[in-house]
Amino acid sequence: MKKTLPALFLAMFIIPSFSFAGIKFDNLNINSENKMLYTVTQNTSGIKPYSVLFSYNLHDESSIAQNNLPDIITCYPEYLNSLNKGKKMQVRNRYGTAVYDFDNNTLNWIARSAILPEKSFSLSPIITSPDGTWIVFMRKVASSTGELIIQNADTKMYVILDREASYSYTNLPVKWSPDSKNFVYQKNNSVYYCNPEKMFKGIQLEEKYRRIGNGKIQNVQWCSNTNLAYIDSDIIYMIDERELSSLGIYSNFYDLGKVIGRLPEHFDPDTMEFKINSAATQMVMVKNNNFVSYYNINSVNTTDYVKLLNYKSYTDVFDGSYKFEILWPEFSKPVIWTDFISDSGKTSSAVYLFNEKNEIVNILSVEDSTSNAAISPDGKFISFSSGNSVFIYSVNPWSRIAEIKGEKTASLCWKDSSNLCIGGDQTVRLYNVPLKSENYLFLSQCKSATWDKLSKKIIALTDSYEEYFVYDEVKNVWQKIHSCEPLKAQVQNQDYRIYKAEAKNARYDNGIYVRHLSGKVNTFALYKEAMKKSAPKKKIALAFDLMNSADGVNTILALCEKYDIKPTFFINGEFIRRYPKEVKKIASSGAEAASMFYTCTDLTVKDFEINQDYIKRGLARNEDEYFAITGKELSLLWHAPFYKSNKMIRDAGSQAGYSYIEFPVEEDSIDSKAGKTLESQIIPITVGVKSDSEKNEFYTKLELLINSLMDGDYEIVSVSGL
């Protein structure tokens, strides 16, 4: 059923998981017309703190409420998306959703929070169709599930595709055809296709007749506007777009499409991804985020195994990787972008190409990247940020096209194949690639604001530019101004005095107070919420147990860096001996490292005698092996393997100087893990245990768990920080 809900995007900002942040007011200024300016900054887990400039008219002589909201006049680009074939750009942040119109140069908020969002949150991902006509997003309904929704970007009509989809903060189970006519999506371990035009007109086939086959979204890949590759077990099919409707009806009786090859192993969508070029002659397979294979597809004998073009394992090349992006320009070899954990324990990125011998070569390393990498609609360019610059590279041949300097970047998106939208830390700009020119659209944030003495317009300074920017109140945009006469900031005029003072609400660092100087003499808080008493945040720790597998360590380190969390790793000696590289990265990352004894043994078994001396020597050996690899000491925290201990074991550890950590509660889902286990203050997560699906779930869905804890008003700290 189609529905219209203009404020649907607002729900995307109210429903997601939240964490309380310290709200700080600053840069107070008031003019003779009783208009005031001020900035609000929030320290937010997972998102860089930024300030927002507000304008408010004090004539109402009352606190801010839902019916007299201040104007938000800067717009930080946490996420940018191109809409309506490049005619508009959507800007999303914790305050709501705004849309920039390129035709008339205006920025309008289409949904915004009614009051200051005390609970800051991770934004849900969205996928726009290549032409920007359609938007697919997830609306969260529980800790680990959400509604998968497609919406018309212009009319705001929407359809719910799946009411119980697995929720993710990074990926959506949807892939668009390059021409935006069709998309495929995952639902209940099956893959379906959809034509959005037909769906919204009510002439689309029932979903059961649009089923392509078993699998997940990783089982399918668009090769061109009309060809969809689908892998079933070890067989690769190519499906013509025109066959979808008829083949979908008979999918239970006949195989879909044409067989074009056979894989040397069964395809596992949980650990593997693939990409096929537009001519369907070559294929790249990525396994476990660190093994890359490059294949040739036999176009004559289509039942043959695909032929391996690279004869070397690339696991060492991609050591530390946790995310891949494969770009495949026309008439060229693939380009691989990877995010990885460096030897320093921090996130980094790199670009790889296949040379003439089909050997993979690192051609670029990207440090200090603060935004997503964005690919132009025609696939010819890739853009990314590094430090205070944005780089644009041609993919075929690989060469640098431009470096745009000036400020750190929060997000990037392409308006079209010639124009890049740069969501900077201070400004949002449009860069024209052929002309090598840029145009300022609006401000992301500012360091101070006042009024121009002559024009009475609001002007602002940023950290990155010496010139002032002037605000257009009608269009809600900013442009550089070459000459102005800024009024000196003041906190008092003929009617009011405004000042900052302590707030009673623990979620506020301070509050703004307004004192009336004429007529009735009174003082009121500009935001009443700052005066409400609140309980302090509770603390919780994530404890990762490392025993016999390193699967997931890189992802855990990346997420902890993203959310500014200090985790605690309980490291067994077997892990230290098997995975010294991962141990070094954990030590370098600044995480807390604790002991889980020197061997993977149930210390309570009766098969052989264990005494206190054995426990002490086992703990000492683990310390020495950790120090030999990292040059650092383990913290004096420990627990026995498998959490199995007795009084003798714990007393021995205590005599060796250790504090024993117990985990009394085990749960069976993300939702309960974020709820019932909180009594223990420590949540244990076993890493890499493939045979135990329950425990394996927690590290693979760590981001959901983190946000669920934030939703419960918990501050995530190390075990020693409790």
C-alpha cells in the first residue's frame, strides 16, 4: 500500500538509537531589534562534534517551545545525497533533513527536531536511485530490526518493502540498476526485483511472483542497465531485465536466466561478495574481507569453471581490511578501494589496481579520511577526502584530476558526472570538474556571528577562511562577502541581557538565561529543558574474548574508533601466539588489554591437577608473551577461559596481583543483550566462534549493540573504567 507522509524523514531522526550528549551554548549576541544569535555544540559518540548557529527573536519574551522555534541558519552535512536527477541535494544531520534546490539556490528544512535533540544518534543509511528519483531507507522499529521503505523523492509517497528487515547502520539490502528503472532487494533470505514506477502505479506483480531465488543481496549484482548477475550455490546466472517478470512467475519450476559460469566453491553471502564487468567476461570475488580472486568467465563453454587470473593469495596484501568497494570502469580492469586497520591500530584506506600480469598493486594510501568515498554517476571518477583536502581521480586511466584544499570533509556526493558536492566541516561547496571551479552553497558551521552595520544582515566567520560570509534570510544560504562592517558582539541591549550559567540537566554543559531589563523584571531560561534535573549516565563495558580466531577484530577496532569507545580485550595466550599482528594492532589502538590465561583450557576439569602455582605461572607467561610482541603490559584484570573458575583459581590470580572479572549472565539476542545483561555492567562478547551462532552474532552486529546501549542511556567504558 502506498502512503504519503511528508514528515517521514523526521521519523528517521526520532526513532534511531540515541546516546545522550553534552549540550553547550556559546557565542551569544543580541542586537537592538531584540534578535539574538547563539551556537549549540554537542559531543556525540560516533559523530564528530560540531556547532549549529541559531537565530531567535526575543519579542515573545518566553522560553523556546514547539510553537516558537528558533531558525537554524547553518546546516552541517553529516550525509549528502543527490535527488531528482541532480536538481536537488538532501542534507541530513541530527537536527533533521534539509533540501538544497540548485535551480533557485535555496535551502529548506523539510523535517527538523522540534527542540534541541538531547539524544544524539547514528543516522540510518539511505540509498538513492542513480537518477535521484527514489529513496530507499530503513526505519528502525527494534534494536535489530526495521522497516525497509522506498519513497518517491518528489511526492513523498512511500511503500514498505519489508516490515522485519535486519537493521544495519552501514548497509541496506538493496541494489539499483544503473538506469534506475529496477532494483533488487532482500527479504527473508530470498531476493526479489521491483520496478518502482509500476509499484507506485499499482500495476506491479505480487511479490511472490517477483522472487528471483534464494539468497541475500550479496547474491546479486547489476552488470549493466539490463543485465543482472545472480549466484545460486556455485552457478552464475545472467538474467536479462526483460525476463524478470516472466521468469519470476516460474522461478519455482525453472532456473532463472542463462548460465555463464561455475565457481570453484559454493558462494556464501555472509562472507563473500562479487562484481562482474558490464561485458560479463570477468569477475572479482572478495572473501572474508581479505582474500581477493580475479576470474575470467568463459563465454563459449558457459558450464566451465571460471578461470583464475591471479595465481597468488592476497590475504597478506589486504591484511587488516574490513570493508571493500570494487569499481569497474568500462573497458578496463577493476579498481579496489579498501578500508583497513593499520599497524597503528587506526583506520586507513588504500586503492589497488591489477597490473598487466594481473598482480594486485597498491597505488594509493589514504590517511586521515573523514568522509565516504564517492563514485561519479558515470563511473569515471572517484572522490575522497584526506586531511584538509578532497581528491578527485580518474578511474581509467588512474590519475589525479583535482585536489580541493581548505577544510576537513564530512560527506561527499555527486550532483552529476561533472559536479561534486563537498560537505565540508565549515562550508558546503559545489566543485565543477571540467572547469576546476567551486561555488559556496551554505555554511556547515561557524566560529562566530554578528550583524553587518550597514545592511543589518547576519554575517559569520569560519575557522578555515578569513573572509566573512553573509546570510540570505529568504534563501537560507550563505555567500562570501568581500567588505562589511561587523558589529561588536554584545550580550545586552535596551530590553534584555543574555548570559550563560550552570544547567541543572546533566545532559547540558550550560544554559542560556534571559533577563528582562524594562517593564516587568524577570529572568527565564531560554531552553526550559536545561533546567530539568536528570540522572547521570550509567556505565557499561564491552569485553571481547580472544581465544582461537581473529575474525572480526578489524571490524571491532574500526567501530570502537568510530564511536570513540575504549574496549577491553581479554586475550588468551593461544591467540597471542597465533595472531601477533592483531595483538600489536590492539595494543597500538589504545584499547585495554587484559588476560585470559596462557592456554585455552577449562581450568576446572578433573582430568589433571591444577594448583595455585600453575595459575600464577600461566598468568605470568601470558604477560611475558604479550610484552614480547607489543612492548606493553597487560592490565591486571583477568578471567579464566570459558568463564569457568573456582575459589582456588580466583585466589591464585589475586595473589598474583590480578582482579578477577566474572560474567554471570548470558543472553540470546541483541535486544536482550542490551537489556537484561546490564545488571552485570560488563557484556562479554566472544570473537570468531563460528560454531556458536549466538555468540558469533554479537561481534558481527556490534554496531547494533553499541547503539542499543546508547539508547539505554549508557556510557560505554573500559572494564577498568567502571
